Amino acid sequence: MSKFDILLMAYQNLMRRKVRTALTVLGVLIGTTSIVVMISMGIGLKESITQSMAQWGSLNQITVNSNIRFDEEGNPMGDAKALNDAAVEELKNIPGVVGVSPGYELGGEAFWGRKQGYFSLVGLDPSQMENFEFSTTRGRLLKEEDRFNIVLGGMVGYNFRDPNKPFEEYDDIPWEDRTLDEYNPTVKMVDERIVFSVRNNTGKERKINFTVIGIIDPEKMDKSYSAYAPISEVKDIRKYMQGGSSSGKDSRIKTKDGYVQGPSPDDYSFIWVKGESIERTKELSKELRDMGYQAYSMADNLEGIEEMSRTIQAVLGGIGGITLLVAAIGIINTMIMSIYERTREIGVMKVIGATFGDIRMLFLTEAGLIGLAGGFVGLGLSYTLSFIVNKFAGSIVSGGLGMGGGSSDVAISLIPPWLAIFALVFSFSIGIIAGIYPADRAVKISPIEAIRSS
């Protein structure tokens, strides 16, 4: 018998008992739906938390600081890792590093017209801004040739107030709407002059006039409350705040046994490092700490989330697997009942030349079709249920994860292509496995006994 003949005969046999076939398919359908929806909820949870974390900082970015190490008794030991040009070159040469930017960070009072405020002024390498995922909603990013130009974080405008007004017009804006351009006062600061005020060690004040040339996307929460300028200009301001010179300053740290070398006043405040992938970023964080640096990345927090997600998927998938196991028992029962009803038919097939392989293939095909049909319908139902869950519960979970401010609702249930393919292959395989025992029983039927007993 050809494979097409076996497939056609299997389909016709299943259609003889439509109700019984439909009920058996229903069992597979429920099992498949249970597995897909439950695993998809575990995947959706992980992606939702990852998406929430990404709003508060790039998952590929590591912040490196100088580090004084301490012994078990809390006493400093060894020398601090210097954040200087040599350190920058050392970090650039680490495999898997695709971006490095040293930086300075200063705090100070600022003035915007009649309004007073404050922000952290961060000096960065302008050529690395796009590499570290800076993007603007107004204006542009910094360039190497910029002088006295700054780019503001998307929420800096909320730090400014008119001292003659107890309340500003944006005080009543809901937090979830504060990143929207029509409500955000920061967008009004483009092309405006900002006066940044600093004082040196003697208390002498210096005011620097900056022009705002761009506003960073307020969805970049880790960059929303700082202002950014070329590193060379911020370095000059920092030297002024230190009194114009770092000479004569003892950067050593006193311990009970003497001194250990602390960070130099000329060192960078921090160095940003970007990994080529999230997995590599997690590895880089560990490597940098082993090298003596203090290193932190948002990706460090993903390990616990991934472990929790795997546990949830295993538990939920196991519950769905039990349902599919019950469906497999239903397939076995249906196929055995079919054998009893078709004993004479099986005998005739053997008499007219059907081989054992043909008989076995026929029953396996019938069982596989039941599993495949249940898988297809169950997958369609899974997508429907996933859509309903995300539609009506996504906004609730979005609020719970703190993902307001214009963010789209969280996908609680997420069905990636690999899960859909897995569902179809698994349901078909369950059908085939469930059909092995009935197929063997059909093969063992004696054709003479089958015809005589009919």
C-alpha cells in the first residue's frame, strides 16, 4: 500500500466515528492548550520583567567604579583600581566589549530663565553616545566639536521651579503621563540657555552658560534626570571645583597599619562598558570584579529572574503535561475500541496482501492524525486565550511592574514560534506513541481467526 492510500484510509476510518474521534481530539486539544498557555505565561513573565528593567537601564551596559577592597574585619587592603586612561585601554581590549566611555559627574544648581533647579552634569565621550543607546526626541546628540552645548535627560524639566510660584502647572500631571511631550516641560528647553553654577574649594562661584541642543527620550529612565556635555568641558569644570589643581592633595586612605593608595582626584568618576550581548555583559561584570573594579549592570539581576522563569515554566508545563497524558490514554482507548470493531476488516486486509508494516502504519497514522488535529486546534485556541489574557490583564500587570509613562501593556502570555512548533510536534508525537500499543495488537491478529470470528 502506498503512503497516500494509508493516509486516505486512516482519514476515512476516523470519519466513521465522528463523535468518538471528536471527543478524543478534544482531549488532545485541551492538553495542548494547557501546555502552550501555561508555558507562554512563564515566558511572558520573564519578558515583562526584562522589559521593565530595560526601561531603568541598558541590559548591555556596565558601570565601572574604582574599588577599595576590604578584609574580613572591614580594613582596607591593597591599592584602589585607578579609573584613568590606562584603565580605559585595558577595558577596551577585553573580548566581548564593544564600547567604552569614561565619564565625570558633577552636581550643581542651575537656572532656566526665572526658574531654579538642579541636575547632575555628566561628561561623556560624544562619539560613544549612540553606542550607549542615547536617543533624542528633540534636537540632536552631542558632537566632538560642541562647546558649551548640553543634552538634557527627558525629565530634567521637572526639577525647575519658579521661586515666586508655589505650584507649577505640571504638578497635577499624573505620573504615567509625565513622559508625554504635551505635558513634559523639558521639551520647552530646546535651544534655551541654562546657567550651571558651581563652587570651588574656596567657596568661589562660577557660572557656565550652556545651550540645550537636544532632549533624550524620557523612556530611557536611567538617563532622564541628568544633563550631558562633552567630557573635556566637564573635566575643566571639575578642575575648577577642586581649586584648579590636584597638586598637594593626599589621596591615600588611613588604616590602622598605615596608608593604602586611594583614587586620584584626576581619575574619572566612572567608566561605562558595553557588552556585545546580555549574556556576555553578565560575564563581563564578574570578570571586572575579579580584576578589582567595582562593576554593576542591570543584567546582573537577570540570573534570578531567568531561574524563576524556568521554575514557573517547568511547574506550569508539568500541569499541562498531565492533561496531555490523560489525552494520550484517551487515544489508546479509542484505537483499541477501533481494533475490536474492525477485526474482520483487519483480517481481510491481511488476506488480500497487506503486510504487517501496512497494518501498523495505518493505526499509527490514525493516532498521529488525532494528535495533530488536536495540536492544530489547541494551538489556535492558545493564541486566542493568549490574546484575551493580554488584552484584559496586561494593563493591570503593567501598572504593577511600574511600566507607566506611555508604555504599552505588558504581554502576560507570549507564544514564540519555537513554542508553537513544539506544540504541534509534541501533540503529533503523543498520538504516535499512544498508537504503538494498539498498532501492535492489530498486527498480531490472526487473519483466519479474524474472519472466522466475525
